[in-house]
Amino acid sequence: MNASPEERKHPLFAVLVSPINRLSDAGAILSALIFCGMVLLILAEVVLRNFMGSSTEVSGEYSGYALAAMIYLGMGFSFREDAHIRITFVRERLGAMSAFVLEAACMLFAMVLSGLSCLFLVELVLTSKARNLTAYTPAETPLYIPQAIVLAGMVLLTLQIFGRLTALIVGGVQQFKLTHGAGKN
């Protein structure tokens, strides 16, 4: 969330929102590094197949894992930067108080869904680890590893939603009206 100077002065920003933003930044940086690694892996596969008659045997599998990791690790940062698609035509037609309540309700709903997704993913990772589940590929990758990366990304998104919801509630209707230009009242 791109905070205004007034929001940055609030003690809650330093204690809660700023650390969550740093975690989201770290997720975005890791996502970018994974993208670079995926590009290098695909280039190596192309070179090996076309010029050496060989293969890495894992490029398809690991590129898929990398894609999932990139998407999930970048979701918190994307949310903070308002890069997710949002339909705002209803909010734009409401008064400030109604728009504020709608925004808070949507954030709460999104946080609950993200939190439940995190709980599901924790169970999935623990089950995969306990059962020693591996991919049905030549690499036999332990499945808990890519699943744990997806879980980390969902945790980042959930934290980012929590941070925005908290900032929204603490900022109140007037701050919401200033930052979103919401409402007629």
C-alpha cells in the first residue's frame, strides 16, 4: 500500500505495515530471481537439445514450479501496489461512509479467504512431507518444497491484506476519502 505522509507518521505504520511491506518486497525480489533462474534453465535446455543432443530432464518440471513460485511470491507486492484487477464502479457511486464499509468488508472477506487458503496449504505441505510424496518425474522432487513456496506466497498476501485492512480501519473514513476520492458525502 502506497502510504501517504500522514499514514507514515502513525505508529502503526512503523510497527505493522512497514515490516509487512518489506516482506512483500522480499517476495517480489525472490520472484524476480526465480524468473531469471527459470530463463537460464530454459536456455540451457534449448542449448543442450539443439547443440549437444542432450537434456536437463527437469526443465519442464522445474519451470512449472518456478512459475507457481513467481506468481505466489509476487502476489503480496502486487496487492500492495494495486496491481490486482479490482472492480470499483459500485464503490465510486457510494457515499464515503458506505464506500469505506464496503472496502473494509471486502478486505475482511479477502483476508479470511487467504487465511483459509494458508491453513489448507499448511495441511498440504505437512501431509506431503509426512508421506514423503514426490513428483512422478525423473527428478522425483519432494512435493512439499514447491508447496511450501506457494504457502509462503499466500502468507505474504494474507499479511498484506491484513496490513491494508488495519491501515484502513485506523485511518478511518476521512483518510479513506482522501486517498481514494470515494464518496459524494
